[in-house]
Amino acid sequence: MLLRVSMIILLQCAFVAPAWAASCTTSLNGKLHQIDYTVSRQDRIDTSQSVPKEEMKGNTSVRERLFGRWGEVDCPGYLTLREFTPDLSDAERKPFCLIYDKDGDTYTGFSEGDRNAYLICKNPKTFCERVNTTKDEATSIARTGLDVARRTALTTARSALSADVGEIITHSSGALIMKGSGSFISSALGATGTSIGTALSAPAVVATGAVTLVGVGGAVYFCR
């Protein structure tokens, strides 16, 4: 009887508590990493230490909430993606998914693309990394890209943005996603002489052909 009463009291406290601490373990590039965080019932800006309850629920699938991750690596994919993209908000992370090495049971990075129920990339064709741009440069790139997208949408001929040349996508998260050859993206943005222009003109990029550029949250991510 006493045990039952104690359980009821604990459940009631958890229900009304404004926040509670938790921790889990993920693996980043083969190294175990403990994530300590606080789940908050109140609506607040999410940080690496504080996770709003609604955001946790909204960014984990029913399958992940019911079955979770088993074994040493037990963090939800949502928390692991936050580790890879600490400067973005939960809304701004939505174009990205996790690259998972099943044999090594470790996350090796993130990419732009469709996610499965565990936020793992369904077709991990690219690997993303942040470009060392200033916020002003990132904002300018996003604005220019959106202008290009609007102008193209008004024309009847879409040859400049055909699938084999390049395309510009505006994501629901507010991200600008440009796909195509480095020369196409550089030409559309007028990026010559900028840090992103340097990245796009690298020999390795020219050799790979198609690349993806994601501008979101005052940052630019280059995926190839």
C-alpha cells in the first residue's frame, strides 16, 4: 500500500513539475558521448541544455517513443542531430537527417534529405558541413537565392533550373536549398570571391558534379 501511494505521489510530482533532468548516450564518429539535458514543460527557447517538452514530442516519432534505441547508444535521433547542429533551432533543423553507420553503431554526420522514423537519412547521398561564412554573407546568399527562385517561377521556361542543371527549393522550415553543379550555384548567387564561392570552386567539388547548399538560420551548409 505504501509503495502504491509513493508511486502515485511521484507521478503527480512529475506531472506538475516545470522541468526534469535526463541523460542519454549517443555515438559520434565512433566515440560515445553523454548528453545531459532538461526537459521543460514551459514554452522557452531551446538550448543544448534545455529541451521544451513539445519540441521533444514533435521531433520524435511514435515508433521511437514506444521502442526507442536499445543498447549502449540510446539517445533519440533528435538529440543527436542537435549535437551536430548546435547553432540551429529545432525548426531550422528540419531539412537535415542523420547519417548512421549500422556496422559501427555510430552517427558519422548529417545530410539534407528525407528522414525515417529515427531521423536517419533514407538516402544519404551527401555529407553536410557548415561553411565558415559571416551572418551577413549567409543572409545575402539566402536573399539572392530566393530572388532567383521567384524570378524563375515567373518564367515559363524552367530550363535554367531543370533537374540535370540545378534547382532552388524553399523549405517549410525557412531554409533555402540549392541543388546543382558548383558552377550553377556560384553563378546564381554571384558567389565569386566569397567563402562559399571558394568552397564551390574547390577541385574536389568540381569533380563530384552535383552538390547541395542549404542556407538556414543565418548559416550556410555545404553538402557533397
